[in-house]
Amino acid sequence: MAKYDFRGPRLFVEAPFVAAQEVVIEPEQAHYLRNVMRLADGAEVLVFNGRDGEWLARISTRGKRGATLRPERQTRPQPEVPGPTYAFAPLKQARLDYMVQKAVEMGASRLSPVLTQFTQVGRLNMERMRANAIEAAEQCGILALPVIDEPVPLQRWLSSLPGEVRIVFCDEDSETRSPLEALRGVNAADVAVLVGPEGGFSEEERKVLLARDNVVRLSLGPRVLRADTAAVAALALVQAVCGDWR
Ligand code: SAH
């Protein structure tokens, strides 16, 4: 059996959870529980809001289409240790949807879109990114929803980083060397994994990044990976070597 129930109906709800204090849910959530999951009054639903852990709640239908949820008890605490930041050059829609979902499943605590020289995407749909993050969390029973930053140019992102953050720079031009060695002594909670766009990083960006003392250059092997593949590979290495997979 898995560590927790990720099969039952699970819903992200914006409200704070207090035992027995009913929460009105969105019409489309009411529709999902009543008509798709066909839950009757009193049925159990697991809810999370990204702050109060996971709670068991019971549904009450309201009128023809509404519903409320009454939290009963906390079933899992909110995880304390924040996961790594995932900083990325935005990709085109379908790959970006995929990448956001994978970053959440891999335990990223912050998603930071970074505009690099070869980034091919202009406007970012923040609502869509948030919806993808919530969907991945609901499907996998993840309680810590990542903070999603507004996109900023690479230089501004670099200068805004707190001093203790180590940038794990996924460099497609790096010679192949052990990622385990490169990540030794790093703490995932202080890591910002950085992955470039479809066109990779420019020479200028590489020079700026490698000149910084808070940068760990990471090779993801002898082949060039697609950016969305690199996201999963890099986050898996960080979580396995210095994160919550240990
Ligand atoms: N043209 C492909 C690959 C572009 S490289 C695409 O369309 O996605 C995209 C980013 O993935 C790079 O900037 C780098 O951050 C990461 N990456 C890919 N292969 C890598 C490797 N072997 N080592 C380190 N990072 C890699």
C-alpha cells in the first residue's frame, strides 16, 4: 500500500480548514463530486489547501448544483521541508503543461519562469500554470503547492536570488561527469535547478552563470535531453542525492 491514499477523491480548496466549519466549493468542483464521482451526502473527500496538510471532509449537496465540504480531521500534516526551486525558460504550451506537472510531482516548492536569450515564448498563462500544478498535486496527493513566480529575465532572476541559494545549472555544453559528485554537499531546500529553453543557453549566459560562485554545473549525461526531460532528470538527481528521496 502506498504511504497515503492517492486513489480516493481529492480536492484542492482555497479556504482554511477548521473542524466542522463548512466550506463552500466552486461550482465545477461540486459538479465533479456530485455528477462525475457521483458522491452522495456524507461521502468522504480528502481536501488540501497547501497550508493545513490533508483533511478528511464530508460532502453536503446544496440545491441542484452546489455543495459544501465539512472538514472533520487532519489525516496528514503539511510537509515542513521545502523542496527545490525549479527555474526554467518557458516552453511552448503542451511541453510547458507537462513540465509544470512533472516539477510538482518531483517536489518542487517554487516554479520560477526565467526569460533567456533563446526563449521562444512571450506571454505566460499564469492561471494555466497554476491549474496544472493543482491538477498534478490532486492526482498524486501532493500537499505542498509550489509558489509560481512571474517570469523575469535571467539577469534579474540571478540578482534576486537569496545568498544561500545554490544554482544547479543544467548545462547542455558541460562535459559528462558524475552528477552525484557535482551535487555532493548540496541541500535540496537551498537549490534552484535551472534548465534552459529549446535552443539551450547562449555563450554569454553560460559565461555569466559559470562566473558565479553559487553555481553548481550539472551534466545530465552525454546526450542532449529535451528541456522537459531535463527537468525530470535534474529534479530526480537533486531529490535522490540531497533531497527528500533519501
Ligand atoms: N533542443 C532540445 C534540447 C534543448 S537543451 C529541446 O527542444 O528541448 C534544453 C535544456 O535542457 C538545456 O538548456 C539544459 O538546461 C538542459 N539539458 C539538456 N541536455 C542536457 C545535458 N546533457 N546536460 C545538462 N543539461 C542538459
